[in-house]
Amino acid sequence: EEEKKEGLIEFYDSFKDMFEFFCKNTTIHGTIRLVCSDSNRMKTAFWTLLLLASFGMLYWQFALMFSQYWAYPVVLTMSIHSEPKMFPAITICNLDPYRFELVSEHLVQLDQMAEESITFLYGINTSASLFHMNEKNIHVKDLSSIGNLSRSSFKLSQNFSLLRMPDHSNRSGKKDSSVGFRLCNATGGNCFYKTYSSGMDAILEWYRFHYMNIMSQLPVIINVSDHEEQIEDMVYSCQYDGEPCRPSDYVHFHHPVFGSCYTFNSKGTDPFWTATKPGVPYGLSLILRAEQKDHIPLLSTVAGVKVMIHNHNQTPFLEHEGFDIRPGIETTISIQQDEVNRLGGNYGKCTMDGNDVNVKLLYNNSYTLQVLSEWLAEAPAYSECGCGYYYYPLPPGAEYCNYNKQPAWGHCFYQLYNRLRNHHLNCFDQCPKPCRESLYKVSAGTAKWPSAKSQDWIRQALRHQNGYNSTSNRNDIAKVTIFYQQLNYQSVNESPLLSENLLLSSMGSQWSLWFGSSVLSVVEMFELLIDTLVLCLLFCYQRFRSKKTLKVTHTPTVPS
Amino acid sequence: RYSSMKDYLSELDKETKKALETFYGFSEGKSKVRRSVDEWNSTGSDFFKHIPLLKFEDFSKTATDLRSGQKRKIEGSVFHKDSSIVNSGDSNDIIGFQLCDANNSSECALYTFSSGVNAIQEWYKLHYMNIMAQIPLETKEKLSYSADDLLLTCFFDGLSCDKRHFTRFHHPLHGNCYTFNSGENGTILSTSTGGSEYGLQVVLYIDEADYNPFLVTSTGAKIIVHDQNEYPFIEDIGTEIETAAATSIGMHFTRSRKLSKPYSDCTETGADIPVENLYNKSYSLQICLHSCFQKAMVDSCGCAQYAQPLPAGAEYCNYKKNPNWMYCYYRLHEKFVKEQLGCQQICKDACSFKEWALTTSIAQWPSTVSEDWMLRVLSWDKGQKINKKLNKTDLANLMVFYKDLNERFISENPANTLVILLSNFGGQLGLWMSCSVVCVIEIVEVFFIDSLSIVMRRQWQKAKKWWNDRKRDRSGKPPQAGDLERQGHDNPVCIDEDLPTFNTALHLPLPQDNPLPRTPPPNYSTLRLETAFTEQLPDTLEVGQH
């Protein structure tokens, strides 16, 4: 039987044979030493130890390498690019929210209420004229019919009046008090006071709360082009690259606090806005009206113009990155672009266009982290209070909060506020960063403008051309110049520190360092393992057979 | 607070005004200073009787010795001429002061300034420090503005905040400063989103009328954005904000981390720097430099400079105790600037630091329409403490916020780790020599251990032979053939159990060359016998079984 087997497959007679054969013929370095220094026990032991040690070293190094690889480290490469590019989008706001005619009646009522509260709280009789500035209201032409409907239904609520409360938590020695207003839930229970240590903050917040309710009756989409207000009322002069801006280049929107805003070059497709050269003469130069007479003095207390430099198709978050311009001052803003490209995938969460984010974005512009974080603030407010906060865009089918319809939304919203903070904080884990980001670094210098000597003729010229009708000596114009400091932009790119290729090659190098072997040697090792198993089986089988034959041969001899 | 400091500073101020009057005539304008100078002039003679109480009087006196009366000149000579404002030369252009070594009056240093404004401010500051050094800290804190005075409103992250969120610390020159969110009560506030609405909004009350006219010439406030365990170096890197304006400061946060030794020469905690950290804050280069200078100051001048914290066991310099300190200080400062003190060499960069890049923009505030109601409300809030209506130039609105919550983190990583080094090594060895660690050890074994052992063995044999020869010579017997025979490969000591490698084969004659005498020569009969034996083998086996 055995001869037959050997004819089919040549196989080792013993483990020793097999091991010797392996050691002599394998491509792994050093194994031959185990055999050829057979007669010297010390040497064999030494070589065995050495082999085991280098085996250990190899796997230790492998472990380090893989742990490094699976951490997905990235290397940032910085490079300076210079190529012709578009001027960024510029948004300017006049920090002067205007009164829509539709709600002006309510606003006057609100102003009166505020005045009464101030008188009640502070005993000061604010001059009535302050709140009744009979300036023009913004009239939305086509929407008067809708306006009439809502006008009749809306009523200012008297439930939320400002109160003064003694502050008990303070030390008894000083008489501190805080000002606030009371918010209750729908049934009138569970009331709490929203208090502020400073009366100014309280009044501003209180006014804002009412203002939002009033504004909520306005239709969601206001067709801005129908407005009486024109860009000429705000921008007296606009020059880009030495040429006058085209009249059609801007987009208008109304911000509840920052007033009417215009975005220049919002799409970034017009070749007019190509940046050809760096420097002040080739930038955008604007002369702006910076009205100091706010239409709604309790809503915004600052005067000037807000400017923001941002990417095309990006929603401008003026409260985040807006830059203030003072009236009577010339501000020169130099910008420099930075670009960040992220790898995404295993190397860090990022999204190309926000489509793969599992929340629906309310701003129909390109994705930024702010957009998502604003949404995360809005979503729970909407789902729990049943209406949308006026500052944020509306989800489809929803309506803005209004205490005539949802009397408890203020209670709900302010209660939610603390929880919203956690939502924001969650955002850092949830919200992916955009894979491609452009940042504009801004640095500014200021000078007084117009100078005392030039003041007269500049005013004359503006009066003549733009219907600028200020006779006062006060500064209510501002000049701003925005230009590229340099057309080079710094681009920061992520690239993987360890690619698969690199990993394999360093694995191969380690192998070759410790054993002088390759993948095939690993296969050889596997072969040895399999051979051992087979041999084990064979021996077991043989022993089994021999036992059987022994039994067979033994049984007849025993009786004799 | 100038008004409460008046008691301490009145003499110095009068002296300063006097100096100003003598230098510049002060004929133009009817400033407030002018008026008080006039006032002083009327009571001047009384005042001079009290002069000896304060030491700084004599500087301005010697200062004016070129011009004004001899009365002061006499008094000036009573005191040692330590320091003086000198109007050098005939022209009024150059103004400075002279500092002399008190022990050795011939050693003097003259400090001049191109502008009189700088000279007077510097001179004033010196004396101011002298006076302040004598006042205990608690008194100074009381003299300065309290949080109630400074803060009118406070609003953070959509919630109201108040003075309890601010921690006071006393700055030697700027008086009381307040740190928002210092983390001292254990909680650190965090902001949920960027944007001005969610940042810190405060309205500060700045009492312009109560400013020290000589120490500070600008109005406003200074702010600095720093980490909780970082010391705010207000005078070095503070940003100034204006009154009657809303300053919005947008921040971008950058965190950097360098690798310490051996990659770069930076320090993690500052513990390895031989300069004691005098500030109770975490290490920074600035802290180290200041501490180092202060230490040098204490060592060489015997007292500590007022603008920096006190080292243990030292006290602030003042004129009564250390008449020499100003001269010493200026000398030392000059050395420090010229990097002769060694501080710049000792101090190292910190390995990790945080940085806030600020974008400051200013808008008009309050707007003309909102000014009225706001000032009224704020005045009421301020309460009965001040019985005047606030002016908008007394107020500054400050907003500090994150532009976005992106954090830029710059960290260094070693380009070559041990793994990469080893794998490069292995790759190169494999590529050029197809060699591994095993083969390196083989080479070492063959060329060093084996050949060494062979050489040793030969030496041993030689030595043994020589020893045997000598023994035989001594005993007188001629060497026996048998002895010689046994010394060869018969000798059990010399039998090489190792398989001959290539080299050993070259070095050693094989034992087959001279066959052992014990082995019998090959015989044909034995060969035949063997064949017969194999034939018989099965039989013997069977027999054995039985």
C-alpha cells in the first residue's frame, strides 16, 4: 500500500525530514542554519532565538504600520497658485431695517408700547418725536390685497409686558434689579421670566420678540424688484476696475436686522468681474449712504454699513463675517484668498455639495457649515413649537411664528434655547465639512473721508447726481474700497500620508529586512503548515492501520 | 481711577505741571491743566515746604535749573542728583532725563527723547511706579474701577450675564482688569455658534474725565483674547477699542503644536527652563522673558520692577529704599534689549500655543435715533451712583464672537518614524544585496566570530606546543612521536563539531588527510561479508522475534 502511495504523491517519511527539507529549500534566510548547525546545540538555539526574535520584530513593526495606516493620517501640502479668477461676491447692508407699509401701523403701535414701557420702567418721558419719524415706508405694490387680509387679523399682544424684578440672588447690600418679561405656555401655566441684568438688553430682546411676530404676517417671498427702494438710494457710486458697475449686477434681499442688502457679483459668471490685477485701483470702490437715522431705532442701534466678502452662490451670514464700515470714514479692505481642499472618505468626513447630508437644506445656495448649523437650530424649534423662527428661511409648508396663532411659541422657543445649544454642539460631530472651502482673509485700513477741504464739492456732486439731500454737516456717507492684495492664492490640499502602495512597499521592505523574503516565502510557510497537517493525518492513519493489523496478526497466535 | 488716586499723585502731578510750564510756557490754550497749574502757583510756596517728604521733587528742580530760580537749585543740591529732566542744550527740542548711580555720582546716563511728550510720559511713569510700589495691593484694587463701574450691560450667547462672570486681576499700570470666562469658578462657558449674536456683547463705561492726564493719553479700553490659563499681557498685545462706537471683533481660532526634542528646541511645560515662572499661569515665551528680567533685576538691583509680579522674598522698587534702582533698571533694560542678559538664550518657545486671529471693525454707535432712549436707560441702570446723564463718549460697545467655529489645528509629525526607517533600510538592503538581518548576522558570524575563534584556536595550539616544548626541555627528554601525533586532529579539544563552512574549509586541513590510526583499512572481505549479511537479514529477524 505504501509503495502505491509514494508513487502517487512523493511525501516525507517523518516530521524531521519535512522540516529539514523546508529549512534547506525555503527562501527565508537563516532557516538553513537550523539544519546545518545541527551538531552544535548552542548555535541551533541561537539561531532559533534569532529567527523568533526577528519574527517578533516583523510583526511588531507590522502592527505599528497598520495602526498608523488605519488612523488615516493626512499630509497638508501648501501651494501658491496664481491664475486669473473672479472677484468674490460682495454683500453690503445698510444696517437700517425699513418699515414695510403693510405692517407700519403695527410698528407704530409697537413703538408706542415700547415708549410706554420705558416710561413705566424708568420714569423717563422719551420725547415722542423720537419714535414717530414720518419717513417713507416701503410699499410692496402687488401684495396689497394680501396685506389687507392680514392687517385686520393681527393684534399686538399686551401679555408680554416688560417688568422689573428685584434680584434676590444677589447680596442684600446692593439693590440690584433685573428687567424681563413673562412667558407662559398655551394654557397659561408653567410661566417663567426671561430676565436681563441690563435694561437695554431686555428692551432690545423684547422689541425683537414683538417685531418678529409683526413681520410674520408679511408674505414669505417679497418680490424685491417691485420695491420703491432702488440701489441708487444706497450706493451713490460704484466702480470696478476703473469702470462703472453695470446696473444689473446685483441681487437684493432684506435682512430683518441689517436692513436692505445688495449682493454684487453673486453668481460669479459675468466676465466683467474678472480680477485682472491686484491693487486698489483695480478693486471695487463704492460710495455708500450711511444713514444715521434708523427707521426702527429699537431694533438696530448701530449706524454704518455692513460689508461681507464671500464666495459666489454662498449665503452671506452677515452676523458671522460681516465687516462694519463707519460713516465719514474711508475704509480700504484688502482681501487674500485661502483655499482648503479636503480628501474626504476615510480621511475625514466631508461633503462636496451637501446632497449627502441627511437634512434638507433651507438655503438654496452652496453648502457651508454655517448653513447646516443654522438648520440644526431651526429644526427642533420648528418641530416642537410648530412654527418657524423669523430669522431663518422657512421649511416648505410651514409658517412663521406669530403669537396670535401660536400664543405659546415664545415660551416654547426660549425654553428650547438651552437645548438648542446642545444641538449646535452635536453639529460638530454630525455636520460634515465642505470638501472645498474658500476663505477670504480681510485686513483693513481707515482714513477720514471726505476731508474738510473736499467735503463741499463731494456733497455738491452727490446732490446733483444722486438726489443726495443732506444739508447737515454730519457724516452720512462712507467710502469703501475692496481689492485683492495679491492674485496668488494659497491652497492647502490634503493628501494621504500612507497610501496602499506605500503600505505594501514598506511591508515588503520590512519582510526583506527581517527575513530576506517575499510573499512567496509566506506561501512556503503556509505550505509547511499544510504539510504538517497532512503528515499528522497520515501518521494517525498509519497508526490506526498498524494497530488494526497488529490485532489481526495477534489473534491467531494467542491460542498456540 | 484718577480721582481717587489724587491723594497719592497730587505732588507728582504738580511737579509735572510745573515742569511743563517751565519748558513750554503753556501760554497757549486754556486747558484744564493750565488752570490747575495756576492754582498751584498761588500755593506754590507752601508746597515747597513739604518737598522733602517726596524724593522725586528734586528731579524736576534740577531739571529746571537752567531756567528757573535758584531756590530750587539749592534744594536740588541737598539731595543727591539721582534723576532729572534735562532740557539739554539751548534748543527746546531735546528733552530727556539723567540717571546717575547713587553710589558713584560720576556714572550717569542721559536718556533723551526726540519728543517731549515721550520724555514726560516716560518720566512720569517712572515716578508713578515708585509711588504705586508703596501702596498695598488691596488699596490699589479699591482705588481702581470696580466691575460695577465698568460694565453697563453684558450679554453672552443669547443669555444675560453680569459681573459675576468676570474675574478681577490687578494690572500694575492699567489698574483693575476684568477677565470674562476666566474659568476660575470651575466652569468654562462655551459658545454654541459663531456670529455676533452669540458672542460676548458688553457696553463699557469709560469715564474720560477721570483719566490720568500724563500716564495715559488715549481714551478707550484695551482688550485681549487669551486662553484661560494664559497670562494676558495687556500692555504688549492688547487691542484698543474706541468710545462712542461699536467694535466688533471676529475671531478665528488656531491651535499649533510643535514636536519637542529632538525635533525642535521647544518646551512642553517650561519645567526644564531654569527660570522660575513668576506668573501663576502656564508657560509662554513672554512669561519666561519677563520672569528672567525680573530675576536679573532682583539679583542686581535688589528690588523688583513694578510692572511684573514679585518673586518670593523680594519687594518692589521704591525710591525710599532703593535710591539707585532707576539707574540700575535702565542699565539692565538696555542689556536686556541688547540680549546681553542671556534671557533670550535661556527661554525657549512653548511647544503648543493657541492663537486667535482678530478682525476688528467699527460701526457708529449709538445711531442718532437710538441714542436718546439708550442713554436714558443706561443712565438709569447705572443708578444713583453717578448723578449725571451719560454721554455717548463715555460708552463703548464691544462684541467679541467667533466668525465660524472652524478650528485650525497645525501640528507637526515626525517625517521619519522608526517603522519607516527600518523599512527603508530593509528595502535598500533587499534591493541591492537581497539581504536581510539574518544574512547580516551570518556575515558577522563568519567574518568575526568564526574566524576569530579559528585564530584563537591556532594561537592556543601554538601556545600549547610551546609550553610542551619548554616542559620537555626542562625535563630533558626528547619529544616523543606519540605526543606529537596526538596534538593533531586526534586531540579531542580540537575536533570541530561544526560543519565546515567555506572559510573554515580553506583554513583547516580536513581530517581525512591523515586518517585516524584507529580506523581499520577498508577490506574487500568485509565488503563481501556485508552483502552476505544483508541476505541473511530476514532470517535473523525472524529468529529474533522468536
